[in-house]
Amino acid sequence: MRRENLIRVSILGATGYSGGELLRLLLKDKGVKIQHLTSESSPGSSVDSVHPALRGMLTHRFESLNVPLIAKDSDLVFSCYPAGAGISPNARFVKAGVKVIDLSADFRLPSAQLYKKWYKLPHTAPALLKKAVYGLPEYFRSQIAEASLIANPGCYATAALLAALPLVNKGVIDPHSLIIDAKSGVSGAGKKLTLPYMFGEVDENFQAYAIASHRHQPEMEQIIRRVAKTSATVTFSPHLVPMNRGILSVLYATLKKPLSLRDIRSLYLRAYEGEPFVRILPEGELPQTKNVAYSNYCDIGITADPRTKRVIVLSAIDNLVKGAAGQAIQNMNICFHRPEREGLV
Amino acid sequence: MRRENLIRVSILGATGYSGGELLRLLLKDKGVKIQHLTSESSPGSSVDSVHPALRGMLTHRFESLNVPLIAKDSDLVFSCYPAGAGISPNARFVKAGVKVIDLSADFRLPSAQLYKKWYKLPHTAPALLKKAVYGLPEYFRSQIAEASLIANPGCYATAALLAALPLVNKGVIDPHSLIIDAKSGVSGAGKKLTLPYMFGEVDENFQAYAIASHRHQPEMEQIIRRVAKTSATVTFSPHLVPMNRGILSVLYATLKKPLSLRDIRSLYLRAYEGEPFVRILPEGELPQTKNVAYSNYCDIGITADPRTKRVIVLSAIDNLVKGAAGQAIQNMNICFHRPEREGLV
Amino acid sequence: MRRENLIRVSILGATGYSGGELLRLLLKDKGVKIQHLTSESSPGSSVDSVHPALRGMLTHRFESLNVPLIAKDSDLVFSCYPAGAGISPNARFVKAGVKVIDLSADFRLPSAQLYKKWYKLPHTAPALLKKAVYGLPEYFRSQIAEASLIANPGCYATAALLAALPLVNKGVIDPHSLIIDAKSGVSGAGKKLTLPYMFGEVDENFQAYAIASHRHQPEMEQIIRRVAKTSATVTFSPHLVPMNRGILSVLYATLKKPLSLRDIRSLYLRAYEGEPFVRILPEGELPQTKNVAYSNYCDIGITADPRTKRVIVLSAIDNLVKGAAGQAIQNMNICFHRPEREGLV
Amino acid sequence: MRRENLIRVSILGATGYSGGELLRLLLKDKGVKIQHLTSESSPGSSVDSVHPALRGMLTHRFESLNVPLIAKDSDLVFSCYPAGAGISPNARFVKAGVKVIDLSADFRLPSAQLYKKWYKLPHTAPALLKKAVYGLPEYFRSQIAEASLIANPGCYATAALLAALPLVNKGVIDPHSLIIDAKSGVSGAGKKLTLPYMFGEVDENFQAYAIASHRHQPEMEQIIRRVAKTSATVTFSPHLVPMNRGILSVLYATLKKPLSLRDIRSLYLRAYEGEPFVRILPEGELPQTKNVAYSNYCDIGITADPRTKRVIVLSAIDNLVKGAAGQAIQNMNICFHRPEREGLV
């Protein structure tokens, strides 16, 4: 690729785990040029000092946010700000014609009211909510290709939706029977300095949190409704696994009428035929988080409990890759008409 | 306590994790005298060589099984043999008037047919199945006190049943809506030398196994039927957590009619009032495995999802203590009319 | 034991890991009565809320420090304050005739100057430094029995000194050839809320810190000088292991003249003959931290490299037990003329 | 790169950790074509079934070793056989003009006698020992470029030698004062199915093994002698860290005459100037294994203890990358005159 064809990207809020993962992946990508990296907490400091694994691989320093400068220098910004902080700057980037892939939840929900309810924040750019495209390529690929603002899905939502949508779409399950019992490595919580994420609290421990009250629950429900055009309620239970990376999501749903495991499996095989990053496992195999670690794959395993008419679908992703930075790059590839696996395999 | 009042105990198959945990607990118990420790794989070897943490704490050597000798010297045997291996010797111990607490599954199911179906082994003492008492003190205390043969419950079954039985007993949930999504540390699998339990396979990995086909599923269903006198079907999904000890079990069930969280909670508070080893957590708190590690407690946290009429009950135990050796000692205490917390707190 | 013979103890700064470990151990000790638990950060809160594993085991609430009240009610205080905070109150307890076992470093070094140099704090009770006894029972047992103030040794120092002192004492090694390369679980750092101790930073990571500049280095040197009456310099390198508990210390030293492994071993066997908590491993065996986890044992393994005239001595302890709370209780037992293993095995 | 310019490679013994890591790296390398993958244990099985993370990325099946076929189809073979098994086939590949990079220890030591002493195996191709080049690019780059047989260094030896050689080369330390205290993640042991590598034995445990008797000790000594042209003795102590990947090696050596830290550091800066994969950390920083995980970097941190005239040099690598597969690819790049970072960054 000629130098003038490089995609010029900047990362907002690049000191956290998502920003670090984007850098890890983009540094291997010969079609991308990294322009600006912003940090509100440590402007001026070197990338090394925050991401020591990247020492010697790039010479950038973190900068304060300067929208006009970054807009001039970038074709695309990845926004990794915490909830709320990126709404206004991202609106300005969109206005300036810069593509935005927002890794936060700011543009995932369909209305300012719902956003306020779950994130306890006013939404300062409600008009953009309609314009934003939900960045799950397997379901919104053509819209992503045209989007100016992409809401990159939540990590739990990615794993759960890839498991749920083939079933709901085909109307084979009761959409109110959905239970998602998901387990995540600790990096999913970001680099927060709080007691529950200290090594001494997490190591050799397993716990649930935010049962039926996690912010990815309304995100899942909205997308199910949008895609499958049916109402749905999800009981979502997240858990914290003593490991760094990986989500295993287990979906339970009740079949409307009996279906063989073979039939359920072929439904998934068709739904994801040709998808570059979804792997339907052979019958009898179950996904493991280590098999998708550091990759953009989602592994899906399908089982059934005929006695109870339940289908049980397991999906595994790396929460920092398919659940964040990798999916963001997949979306970038779609936006810029590159092969979808570019920079990801 | 005078020396002649000591309970004389022997442990069959004492080289595994359950045997080691029994030794750890019994060595602190001044009311117990450890007599014989058997091992088919390493008779003659010192306890140190197998359980190096116990070095200097006892001078026993592992012996081959000698039923008459052990029967003469013991008031009680703890049987930690793998499935099938202890049926005949334990039948002989019972006949000889020695109390048996069997930590295997050999006497947990109600019939030889069911045992054969799930354990792929003929049951050589089917008559004893009727005599055996299921060693879950919270529900079978008075029978345990009189029993000659106690089937110590499975680790998953212990956690799941303590969560499920108050609901099923009171008839407030649909007994066919039960889903148990349980997560266990690796010691639950015993000291098996197989690839899936190598450090390299388990560390930084999370996976499910034996979905809707685990042997503790029929055990749970049988006990629910027996206690609640109602049929019930359970979808049981076990998982492997990259840690050594601990089970977190998450139960999902649909309420027959709406009940407030307060009402559900008081149902549990009454069910376990006065129980020495069940702790109902305050509203809003969820159990964590590390809070019950190395202890015989079961912590229970109760939540509800009113939108879906579901109740979600979480229970945490140490799989080697309340899920095996500790519960066995609790059963011994009941049999020998000692305070139930003796040797356990 | 009659109630009036109970040792009445209080714990200052009881919310941290050492305080929690003291509580875990003391709650099993029928000869001890827990009186007051102080916390400057969370007075008034329940023990449950800070140490949820102890729920239901005691009903105390954390209190602000009230020296006269605690002095009246206690025979002994365990002081778990961070460096500096306990100097003045402990001086007052000593004056009031209450025995003090200080788990901090405040009274371990021989002079206020040295304390200031390493801890960057003025020492407000320098006179007491002379009166304080270093609480390593294997070397100071008779002084501990008479002491009013016991400086409980540092965790690294305990492991290193138990390995080093037999060699230095007998003059068989060059006392300036000592290198201690020690590795500790994360609980050794206490409950500090800092980025380096977050799960995401420690998990799947191994690192050294404070090479040749850790505060336990002068502590080790002082005690070697005091016990062996020889000057000695130690190069001490601590490391952080991705686990919660345990220290493995590896000592390298050069023999003054050739000695067989057998001779070196017998030197250790004699040095620790009859010691209740030191286990010299058989030739060819090396200590592992898991074999001493949750126990007050120190396991010592001895090897030699005849080609280089080096002796290599490995010692393993649980940093929270023999390295803190367990050793404090061992010291309490000595002070109050109880069997030394009481409450510890 | 045009298709006809692809380097055609095959991997012998490709089912283990090194083979899997080679595949992970080579699959991203557009300049390489993977031809044959051999396995003696599972010929015929798919790569997926052994390395499930690679599902969908290649369609090869494991084959039995067929030297003529592989020689015809390959420019280079990576040999990942266990000690001894690859000697004869590799001799045949060399004879057939195929470059061999041997990841085993078979060609690392200079004589058949020494090989026999440490590996307890006869060496069936002693003449080739002289022809083999030790594949540490930082010291043998020009010979590697011409070699027909490259002995890829041991993981511990790589980390230790990169730390030791600048000091020994410049003659600033006593070459008999070298102590290497190294700590490795568990993957270093390979996929051996033995009790010490079970999760239950490694997790929350830390231990040393093979003190002063590990096979990488003579490897280190030989290379030090060869490079620095001085005799040297190393006391080498390996340890097992409860994590999967990474080695931290800590070197202790006594300076012949005093040198400032600045002088020592500049010695390293000069030694590794321009090296693509060695990063000398800024003064005051110490390497951590997680900063080199999944990368071919070796991070080196330098400290000194002027009181004892010791220099302490820490080096961190990923044992599967710079310690095995990555270094093998670096060697391949040198052999085939590709940029050295190709396929590695």
C-alpha cells in the first residue's frame, strides 16, 4: 500500500486497556498511520511510561485533546473515553467529516432517556443517537460501511448477541425466556483503581455482580428488538473470573417447539456462513476463552437439553479484541473498504 | 476430653484431595484419633510424601485396605475411594457396625439402575442404597444421627440444593424452571492426571463442561423430589474456574406468582434459622468464593428480576470443605452427638 | 480452660491483611478473648463489612483508638498499624503494663537514626528501641518470654534469617557473600490501593522490586550481627509472585572451606532440633510455598554447588502466618507461658 | 512479495507448545508458506484438534515424518522434537540441503560427551555438532546467516546470556562469581503430563527445582567461554512461577573493580546498540515479564549494590517467543536475508 493511502487514525483516551490494545493491533498494521494519542490524565508523558510493552515501537507522546488539529490530521478517531466524556468531542469530529468509532457506550442506546436511566448522565448530542450505527459487523455490515459514527458494541453484548440473534431472528425461541450468564476476565472493568479489582481480592476468587442490573442488559435487549423485530427480555448475570482476558457467555432459552440439535446447529451455520470471525464449533465441543485470546474470533458452541426444551449456546471472545479494539478495527476495515481480516489475523 | 472418649476414625483412599482435606481438618480436632489411612496406589509410603504440607504432623503410613483390622480399630470410616471402588468394603464396614461416611457418589442415588445409568458401573450393594442417608445436615439431620451409612453429598449438589430447596419446599417456583449455572475451582476434579487439568490448559482460561449431562444433575433432582415431594427438572451447567477451591452456584427459577425480594429473603432466613453453617447475606450483597475458602460455610445471596418474574439465588462453598471433607465432619459430629461446629471453626 | 484464665487481647489497625489473619487464627483459639479492634479509617463499621469471611464469627465493631480503655481491658495488644502510626500509642501501652506485639517495623531496628534512614520518619520513642525484643522465637525465645514490647519480624526477614543464621552462627560462610533472592505473594504488600497491585498488573506477570534497597535488608543485617556477633552484608532482592500468600527465599553464600552437604544439613538439624515450626526437608527435597500456606511452619531445603563452593538454602513460609500473624501468636504463647503450638496447629 | 519467493517451511513435532507458537507467528507472516507439520503421536489428526486456537486458519493435518518428501517441499525445517528424537532426521535434512533450525538442545553443546552427560543420550551425529551454529543473533549473527544447522538457544540460556555477556565480554566481572536466579512460567516445561505441572500443584505455589543441576547451566557456561574466551562457572537456579509465559532472570556478579552504574549501563547500551529485540530499560526501571509477553523482545534492567561490589542485571523474555519460536523466526530471517523484525512485530 502506498504511503498516501494509509488510513490516518487517532485515539482519544489512549491510556486505558482498550487504547493499549488498539495500539498493539494497529502497530502491526502496515495500512494505518497513528497520528495523535490523547490523554486527559497524563498529557505530555510518553507512551512507554503508560504502556511499557510498547517501548521502542512508537515515539508518540500523549496530548491533550485538540479537536481541530486531530480532525485535520485524521481520517478516523477511535474514542476510548469513559462514559459521557466523548459525546461532545465526537459530535465535533463527525461534523468535521472525520469518521468516529466510539468504544464507549455513549451511542449504543437508542434514546437520551434510556442513556440517562442507565448511565446517570445527560446525553448532550441526542440527535446523533439516530445517526450512530451499532458496530456489530455480522448484523450491521452495510450500515457500518456508510456510517460516520459507529457505536462499538459492549464486550458482554457482543458475546451474547452473536449467540442470541440466530435464535431470535428465526423465531424458534420464546424471546422472554432468555437468560445470559456471562463470565469475564478482569480487564473488562478497565484500569479502575478500586479495592474489588486488587489482586488480593480477585485472585482465587469467583463472584457475580450487577445481577439483572448491568448496563449491557438494555443494550442487548435493544439490539435484539431492532434485529429480530420482536420484544425480548433478557436476564443478564455478569461474573468476574480470576484471569485477565476473555468472556464466556452462556445463553439459556426455551424452544417454542422441539428442534433437533442438528437443526439448531444448521441455523447457526447458515447465520454465520462466510463470516470471517465467527467459528461454529463441531458438535460436542464447547468454547474456551483461551482459544480466542488475543484474537478477534468469537467461538460458538451449541448444546440442547431436550428434557427441558432448552437450547444452551456458549460463546467465547477476547473482551479486549472482539469485545473492543479488534471489533473497532474490523469496523474500520469495513468503513475503509479493506479486507475485513486486515490487521487482525 | 478423656482419651477413651476420642472418636477413632480411619480414611479409605486418603491420598487424594478429599483425603488430604480431611486430614488437615481432623489433625486440629482434639476429639478425634486418626487410626488407619489406606491407599491402593501407594501403600507403605509416608503421608509426607503425598501430602507434604502435613509433614511433622502425623507419623502414619498409608496401608492397603484391611477391613477386619480397620473395623476393629475404628468407630467411623471416611471413604474417599473413586466411584465403585468403595461399595463392597463399605458394605462390610456397615455390617461390622462401623459407621461409614462415603464421600463418593456410590450411595447418593436411590437405585442401582440410576447409578448404572450415570456412573456406568454395576452397583454391588443395592440393598444398602435404601439404608444410606443423604448427608446434607440442613435437611436430613435426624436421619444422619441414626444412620450407619451416610452418602456425603456432591460438591455441586451441596451448593445447588442449599439454594434451591427453600424455594421448592415452599412451592413458590415452577420446579421445571430450574437452571443451575455453577462454577468450580479445579480441585473439584480431584487429582486426575489428564491434559485438561494441566496448569497450561486451565490458567487464564474459562470453560464449561458436561452441560446438562453432569452426574450431579440427577443427584440434585432426586433430592429435590425427596425433600419437596414434587417432580423437578434441573438444567445444570458446570464450569471450570482458574483457581483451586470454591464453587459459586447461580440458580435461576421462575416464580409461580409475584413475590417481593423481602418475602423471598425471609423464606431463606426461616429455612436456615439456627443453622451453624449457612449464612444468608444482607440484601444487596452477593457471595464470593474467597469468603468461604477453607471454611464449612455456605454463603447465600438472593436477588430477583421482577421484569421476568425470576428469582436468582447465588450460593458459595469451598468444594473441599462444605462440598466434601467439612460436611463429612459435620455429619460425623451429628452421628457422635458432638456440637456441630466442633473441629470445623 | 476457665474463662478467667483467657488471655484478653486487642488488635490495633485490624482492617488490613495482618489484622484479618490474626482474627482468623485467634477465633479458633479457645484460650483467647478478643476485646477491642481499632480502625482509624472505618470506626463504627462491622467486622463483616471489612472481613466478610468472618461473618457470623464475631460481633465486634471497629473502634477508634482509646488507649486507657483498651489498656484496662487487655493483657496484650497486637499492633498492626502502618509504619510510624503505632509508636506513641504502643509506648503508652507498655507504660500501662500491657504487653505489646508490634507487627510493624517500628521497633525492629536498633536506633532512631537507622529507622529514620530507612522509613523516612522520626522515631518518637527511641528509648523503647533498646527495650524491644526481636520476636524471632528460634533465636530470642527467653527474651521474648520476659519482654514488654516485641518487634514481630518482617516477613522476608523471617524467611531469610531462619535460613542464614545457622551458617553465620557457625562461621562456616563468608558473611559478606550473602545474597538473598526472595519471592513473595502479593498480600505481603498489604491492602494498599495502588496500580502495581491491581489484578491486571500482577496476574501473569513476574517482577523484582527494590533491589538492594528494601527495608528488610538492614533488618536482616542487624539481626545477623546481633546473633552471630559478626558484621555481614546482604544483597537482598525481593520479587512479586502472581499469587496471594507465601514467600520463597533463596540464600546464596560462599563456604569458607569445603563442607559436605551432609555436614551442612546436620548443622541445620542441630540448630532447629525441637523447634515446633521449623521443618528441615529431607536431602533432595526443596520447599514449596503451598506446603506452608495457612500454617506457621518454615520449611527449609539445603543444597550445595561444590564447583563454586556455594551453599544454597531455600526457606518457605506463609508471609501472613510465620511472616506476621502466626509468629505474633507464637510470641504471645511464649509471653504467656502457653505451649508454643497452641492456637497454631 | 511474489508467491514464488515465499520461504517454504515445515515443522517437525508441531503438536507441542513451541510448535503451536511457531504456527501462531508464521500464520501472520505473508512471506512464509507452511508445508508439512509432523507428529509422531497424532499423525492424521487436524491441527484444530491439538491447537484449537488456530481453528479456521490452516487446513493442514499432522503427518508422520517423511524426510524425502519434506526435504523436497521445504527450504527450512523447524525441529521441535524432544531431546534426541531429531538428531538423525535433522542430519538427513542438512545433507539434503534443507536449512534446519533445531529448537531442542541436541546441537547446543560442543561435544557428544557433554551431551551424553547432561541428556543421558548418545549423540548419533557428533560431527554435526561442530557445524551447528548457536542461534543467538546478538552474538552469532554472521555465522547464523551462513549456517545449515542452527541450534536455537534454550529459553533460560537466552535470558541469562543476554544479561551476562556484555559483562563477561568486557572483563569487568569475576567470571566465577556468576549466579543466575531465574524464574519461568510453566509453558517452559512443555506439554508434559506429570503431577508437578497439574493446575492444583502449580497454582498459588512457588518453588525452585534443579538447583545447580539444570541442563541450561552447561549451555550458558559453554557460550560464555566461547564468546568471552574465558572460563566461567555459573550457579543456576530455576524456579516455577504460577503463570504460563515469561522468564525473569536475575544475574548477580562481583565487579573486579568499582564501576559506576552509569558506566555499567553504557556498556550494555553499546553492546546492544541497533539490536532490534533488546531493550535496555531507563535507569531505575526493572523488567517485568508481562511487558515482553507474546513478543520477541528481551528487556534488560541494570542495578548495582556498591556496598558489596555487585552488579545485578535483570532480563525478561517470553520463553515461547524470544526463548523459542520467535528467536527461531529471527534466525530464519537472518538465514534468508529478510529484515530481522519481519513476522515478529
